[in-house]
Amino acid sequence: MDLDFTPEQDLLRETVRGLCARHCGLDVVRQLEDDPVGYPEKLWLQLGELGLLDMTFLAPQALARADDGQGAGSTTVAHRPSGLGLSMLDAAIVYQELGRALAPSPHFASSVLSAGVLQRAGSEWLPRVTSGEAIVTPAWLEPGRGFGPAGVTLDGQRLTGTKRHVHFAAAADRLLVLARDGDEIVFLLVDPKGPGVTLTQDKTISSDTQYKVDFDGATAERLAVTGWQTWHDVMLDGIILLAAQAVGGARYALEITVQYAKDRQQFDKPLGAFQAIAHYLADAATAVDGAETLVHEAAWARAEGRSVARLAPMAKLFAGKTFRDLTATAQQIFGGVGFTVEYEIQLYFRRAKQLQISWWNDRYLEELIAEDVLGSSDS
């Protein structure tokens, strides 16, 4: 595996970093905490102009099946990448930069997860999502029901019940609702502003924009795709990118902590001159490098059409834990001021924990890895 990036990938990284610096600096991140809309419109428009809202990609063999006329059913390909034609490794580079900037954006919910389902369903909504004309966000988690298929209990015939942790619901044009039709999981598009839908904004540790959605006889459009496996496959793509986002955030948090350890004087010498602090930072740097390598391996495997059933959960599990542990250590190195809102590190600390518990938490990721390991040993 060649770990060197191409000149085009280096340019992509620089472009996204510059875009985030112009349109979603940490001052903007602070302003948008607990905001009902939750993202800067200029950033969204620029992402669309650069073609970075088109994150629809399938493994090479899936595209080959479509070319052979065998792409029907749950793997229907109604749309090929029309933007930059990004691979999963390219997308991971984009997400490292979005994570570095803590960019508040519905990109993951709309351009990755919802677009992945819409692509498989052959929905006419897909071009609208990939162009940025429309935002679609998933509503799949239910109170106290967990992250697996057993957690989807909402009846698709009546659409009455509650979904939690729905990101950017107030800004969305449609909600992508996972529901049940008998024993089958179905995907529905629901207008969040339509009758029978009530949105209540949640307060979270990261102060991002999440909603509780209550349905009371809401009408819905059913998509031509079914089954938990569809959502599982889309989520495997998604958690690779979330792992990349965690790595980006962790690396920036490490950079500002190292700089603080160099600048802050204690007993007439820098904090970093104390062996205990130096060792903490050395361990953190090692963990970040390891997480980044694991994320790139998972992204490379996905781009090559290889199985990521184990690599994807491993990447998010390790990268998320690294981000959380590093920022907790950084808080200690900064001392009491690290917990004050004036300092940047608290922004990363809070978002690290939120990322760790969102979109498949550590326990569910461990179950997926164990299932793959034990299944492989039995075969």
C-alpha cells in the first residue's frame, strides 16, 4: 500500500483547509453552537460549487455489476459521481480537514448517509442532494432502543412515534426515516415541516444541532429500497469518514497543546520540558499517527472494493477513542483555563466525546468487530 498522497490529493487537502479557514473558523463554530439551523450558508454553497457535496461512491465491483445490467434491487446505481469523482480515500482527506476545523455542516448526514441510501434506491432526490439544492437527514434512532436493527420499531404504515438525535432537522428539506413494514425495515422521506411532524431541539455536550422528532400520523414517500443491510452498508462508509474527522480534530488539538506546552512557563522553564508532560504528548502523537494509518487503510480498502466489515468499525473505535483521550489529556496540560470558553481546546474536548457516542458508539462497534473476528475463526 502506497501511503504517499498524490499531488491532486494534496491540493484537495489544501483547498478544503482554505475553505474552512475562510468560512467556518472557530469564531463561526462558537457562534453556531446551539443554533437552530447550525451551519454557515457560505460554507455549504462553496462545498457545492467545488463538487464536494457529491459523496456518492460504490465499490468498483458494484459499478461493474451496474455496467453489466446487474445493478438492480438494493444496489441500483441511479447516479454516478458528478462532482470531483472522489474515492473513499479522497473523501477521508476531506473529512480530516472538516474535523480539523470542527466544521458545522449537514454534510455527513445529507451528502454521505442520506445520499448513500438515495443512490441505492434510485431516487430522484439524489441529484438535488449532491448539488446542494436539498438537504436530507436521517431519522433512525429511537429512545432507548440501541443502534442495531432491533432499535427500529416505528410502524411505517402509521408513522406515529419518536426519533431522537436527528441532525439539522430544521434545516432539512426531507427526513430519511427508517421504519418497519411488518418484519421489513423500509426507508421513507418525510417533510419535516409537514402536518404530523413536531421538532424539538436537543441540547448536547457538543452544542451541535440535533432534534427530537415526534410523528403523529405523518405522511411519507416510500423509497424503492429495503432492509437493514442497506443502512449497515451506508453506515460502514460513514464511520470511515467519521474516523477521519476524529483524526483531523485530534491532530489539531495535539498541535495547539504542543504549542501551549512550549509557550507556558512554569518554574522558569516550558511545561514541555517536564518529562511527564513530554511523555503524555509523545504517547498522544503516537496514537494519532496510528489512528490516521488505520483510517487510511480502511478508506483504501473501501476504494479497492475490499471488505471493511472489520476495518471500518476498528477505525472509528480507535480514532474516536484517540480523539477523546487526547483532548482529555490536553485539558489537563492546559490546566484550569482549558475548561474556559475562551480557549479552543474545550471545543475539541466536547466534540470528541459527542463523536465517540454518536453514529454507532464504542460498544456497538466492539460488537461488530467481535462478530467479524469470531465469524472468521469459525469458518
